[in-house]
Amino acid sequence: MRKLGRLLSLGVMLLAGLGHTAAAETGPGVEYLYVESNEGGSSGGHVALRVGDDVFHFEHRSPGILVLGRDDFDHFRYRYSVLENRTIHVSRLAVSGETAGLLADRFRRRHFLQRRHLDVIESLRADRTTLEEMLSHGIVVEAAGYFLSDHELAPEPAPLTEDPDLADLRSGVALAHGADFLERRMSSLRAALAELDPFAMDLPELPNAEMPPAPAYSFPQRYRDLMGALASLEVLRAARPLVSGSLRHRASDELVFTEADSLAARQLSDALAAALVRLVASDRPDGGVALMVGMARLAALGASRRQERWVVVDLFPSETTPVLRRRLAVRPEQAAVLLEDSSEELARTRERLVRRSENGSFPEAEFASFEAAANRSDELRLALAAERERRVLKIPLVPSRPARLGVAGLDRQALLHGLEAVHEREEAFAVGFKRRWGYNLVTRNCVSEVFSEIDAAFEGGAQESERRMGGRLRMDGSFNFIPAVSAAAVEASYPVSERLQLTSYRRARVDEMYRQENPVTVFLRESNTLTSAIYRLNADDSIFVFFTDDAVVARPLFGAVNLVVGIAASAVGLVALPVDGGATLWAGLKGALFSLPELFFQNIRKGSFEHVRRQGLPEPVTRRPEAPGGS
Amino acid sequence: MRHGLGLLAVRAAAVAGLAAIVVLTQACSFSASSKGSSNSSESSSDSSASSSRSSSPESAESQYKSDVREYTAAYMKTGGQFDAFRRGIGDVAKKHNITNWEDNPVTYEGIGQGLGEAGATDLQLKAYMDGLAGQDATKRAAMQKGYDAKKK
């Protein structure tokens, strides 16, 4: 009987074990990622928690806040181990699928909660800007700049010529909704604009700590949206042609229509026009900008069909607007790689767009990807030809060139009162955010927040966390808040089933070279920035000569040389200060500073990359797991 | 000699201390070099990684749906004006490079999922269908599909 009982309990244990394994296999995997240091803002290292394909990591951002980022793993890896050239150490935690699911839920909720707060802060900032513009009798309407130039109070006269595609669209609207539809719609929008009460600001209310802010639709937003809707209907009524400079025409053969392109452009035009006819009649509050963007794209498609080559809307702001710029590659082979990548992206997005155009609806996301690829490619070529910096596109990749339209007849006192209220609410949200999620070097950083959220993922708090995770990392009174220390502590505190190492890009490439070439040649060539075949001078890096991350014994010697070079570069930078604005001085000082740890066998700086092709990246190197709990 | 060694040790400690300060105060941030391709405000200038999280069109679509779902589920808890909710959907869509969200069936599936996740009743689902999809059978079906997938 006892034997039978033992057998039964063994069977139960086996089944439980199988269940656990099955759950662990079906659920998302959980990994603790420690990212080694590099110079700049990352000299202390970084950590993240990967749950399935999502990587969650807390980033220290200005002004002293800790923001939870969520990336897919490929993107995270490319960003940290390739561009930033930092080795990632992965500790795979042995937890059940259910536990992993609870962790994913908690981190996603926290990510959403923070994002909503940041969105509201951003919208309050936009409201403040709008009220300031209104006080100076103008309002900036997004995407209106493709059809209207900046003007103050007087409306522009209707142009003599009409855009043929917009004229067709106008006819389509009249056919679907009635000949006087546009007039009726515009009258009702004007009436709605007149009825808006500037004393009723309808600002977002401050939320509770764990609740996202409720959506609000403020007076400045409503005013902006109504002005946008009115302006877009005015454009449609006059079938205004695009303002000069709104399109990107490339003279190369790359964008010339094939037979498939020609058919796709026709189908896209038809599908977009049909979608816009529906949109015109929609009562959605923010439809004006969507209509303006759609009309600009419709006009671009019309130009494409007439020229029999792809022509896209210019996504970059007009030349007078400040925009992020990136220095171009100094070496010709790097420029060639950039061009090749850009052409490949263009071909890939074009092929996808053509394929998706066959189903009769307008594939906006695919169209936006192609439009952005064409813009990037054109910008790169123009910048290379003119030997100037290239401009970088902002997210989202939606055509948004603004125009300033005139407003009048508003109660100035009400606007001033509203401006004060918006300012106060903006401050309150920012203070609340910092109080709740402010960064602290020791008590609230990227490490402490990961483990605090892990505990919070379970109803039973720390106790349940320890039971489910098989261990718990304590932060109080320890050095576990330091990323590198936390990585070792995780291995000691949790059951780690596997360890992986995603070697930094340069080291992986060097290892590959050692396998294929003469080791002495590889060492001599790749140990320094001057002759390296992998590393390319990156303007964001400090000035240094020797890489020390893979040279442990020679590190102090190399560090001494780097220190001397850094000091010498600083001296040169001092002389060049009036010419380069302090760029060389800063790079030299950073170079000297990050050489100091190298004198004591410590490495921080690894060099980084501005651009690396995603194709053909080295595979991660797997290390054998050590004994559980070992370090 | 001993004095010289002591001075050297003090200097070394000072250097190590300085290095430690540099290390500790700069943790958890990202370096300047990758900002251009990282997250919120800028796109990668060189690659197709224009969206911060996505690496394929399928994954971009599923992320859009997931963001709409989260936003809708949160709205069910916080409440607020319906036109503010619709305006917010427009903001979510724009982050995914979509302006005409009303014409995109993924939007309706995401809203349906959010309603299901928040425990909305069939009656509430119908009210949202009437308010957002009108009599459009495709949009209503997409909302129903999303709702059924996440209904508790």
C-alpha cells in the first residue's frame, strides 16, 4: 500500500514536472540582460529584462526621469551590441510560462502607464504652443504647408490652375455626398469654431498613481483640429495644386515605372481617392490633417503616373526649419554601403507596396514605408553630391509640413487665462511624473526598477516573487544597483538555466578574422583605430588610438598612449576652439578621461558605429551553463 | 621613498575614485552614437527601422493593434469624453504612420480586443460598434473578432 502510495506520488511529481516543463516551453522565455559599458551616457553599463520578444529596460533621461523602454529583441540587440558595440550577457531564468506571462503583463502595463503620462505632457506642451500662436493671431496647421504657404490673416486667393487629381476627388465627393456638400460642411465647421469657448479649456485631469490619465480634448486641440478640417476642405474646394518643393523627383532610372508599378500606381490612386471620399464625410475630430496628407499623396501619385516614375511627397521640413543632421561617412566605401542599403530598402518597400496594392484598399502603412525609403534615399544622394550633412527623418513618418494660418476675433483675456492654466497643468504633470518615476543613482535606477517591477508583478509581492522566480535579488544595503554587480547577483540568486553572450560587433568581427587570417597581422591591424578594417571614425566617439576591451594585459600600456593622445588632442582642441566650436577639445578631454580606468586594467570605451548593415551580422556566442547558483 | 609611494597611492586612489564616479553616474543611459536610431523622436537614418519597436510589417501591424487594444482597455477604466477617445485613437495611429485610421480594419480589431480585455458587456460592444463602425459590416466584424478573442 505504501509502495503504491509512493508510486502514485512519483507519478504526480512526474506529471507536475511535465506540466511545468510544458508551461515553460509554451510560455515566453525570461532573460536578464546585462549590457557592458561604453563611453558617453553608458559608462556604468545597462540592464534589461527580456520576456518573449519584448525587451523592457529603464533609461535615464532628461530631466532626471527613468523611462521604461520596450523594444523588440532584434532592435535592442542591433542598437546595443552592434551600433554601441557593447557585449550583452544573457542569463536565462528558469521560470514557468505562467510566471513569465505575469511578468510580461506587469511590464507592459507599466510601459503603457508611463507612455500615457508622457503623451499628456507632450499634448499640454502643444496646447501651450497653440495658445501662444493664437495670441499672436496665427495657428500652425499640420500638413497644410503642402498646399498653402504661410500667411497671417488674409486668406490666399484661389490659384488659377487646379490639380487634376484633386479636381477628380472633388467631383467624387459631390457625386457621393451631394453637390453642395463641401459648402454645407464648411459652414458647419465655421459654426463649430465660433461656438468654441476659450474659457472652457478641458485640460486633462491629474490621474491617480497607478491609473493612466483619462483622454481629454482641450480647447487648443479642438481649435487646431477645426482649423485643419476647414483648411483641408478649402484646399479640396479649390483643387489647389501642391506648393512648389512639396515633391521629391529623382532623375535616376531607379524609380522609373515598370509595368507592375504603372498598374499599382493606378490602383493606389483609385483606392486612396475612394478612401478620401469616405473621410470627407467622417465626423472624426482630427480628420483634417488626414485629408490634407491624403490629398498630398493623391497629387504625388498623379504626378507619378504622368511622369511614369515614382514621385513622393517631401517628408523633410522646408529648408528653413531646424532639423537633426548627421555627418556623412568620411570614407568612400562607407558611403557606398549606405547607398547600397538605401537602395535595397527602397526596392524592398516598393515591391511590398506593389504587392499590397492589388487588394483594392489603400495600404497606408506600406505606402508610408516606401515614401520614407524614397525620401531617405534621395536625401542621401543629394547630401553626398553636395558634400553636406544629411538630414534625418523624424518619427512618425507622416507628411506634416506645416503652414501658419491666420486667426482673428478671439478673446485675448480668455487666451491668457487659458495659457496660465495650461502652463500650471503641464508643470503639475511633469512634477508628478518626476515624483513617481524620478531617477536616483542608488535607489531608483535601471537595476532597482527591474527588480521592483518583478516583485510587483505578483499579487503576493516579494514573497510570491521569491517562490515563483526561485530566488530574489535584494537591493537594500548592497551594491546590486550597479549593473555589472547585479548581473553576478542574478546568477547567484536565481536558477539560471543557460548563459549566452552576444559579443560586441567589433569583437565578433575580430574573432572571425583571427580564425581566418594570420593572428599577428590581425592584432597589429585591429588593435587601433588608425588601421582597423572594422572601425570607422565616429564623430560621437572620443579621440583614442588603442582598443583596450580585448587587450587585458596590454591595457595599462595602451591606456597610457590613449591618455597622452587625449591630452594632446585637447591641447589642439583649445587652439581650434574658435574654428570647430570646441568639438575637438571635448573629444580630446573625453579621450583622456576614459583612458584613466585603462591604466588600472579597467575598460569602459569600446568605440561605436554610426552605421552597420543588418544583413550578415555575427551569430551570438553561446557559453556553457555553469553550476546553478554559481557566478 | 615611502613618502613617494604614499603619494602615488593617493593619486591612484584619486584617479580610481574619479573613474568610479564617471562609471556610476552614467549608468542606464544610452550613448550619443545610437540616439539617432533609437527610440522616441528620431528614426534610423539608414535602415528600415523607422519604427522604434518593429522589425517587420507583420510585427508593426500587430504592435499597432496591441497599442489600440491597450488604449481602449484603459479608456474603459478611466472613462472620459467619447470624442476625446476617438481623438486619442488618431494619436495612437499616427505613431504607427497611419492617418486614415477609420479605413483600417486593424484599428477596429484592436478596439474590439480592448473592449474584451476590459470586460465590456455585449451591450457596450454594440454601443461602440454603433459609435465607431456605424453600419459597415466589415468594421463591425473586425470589432467582434477582436472582442471574442479577448473576452473574459
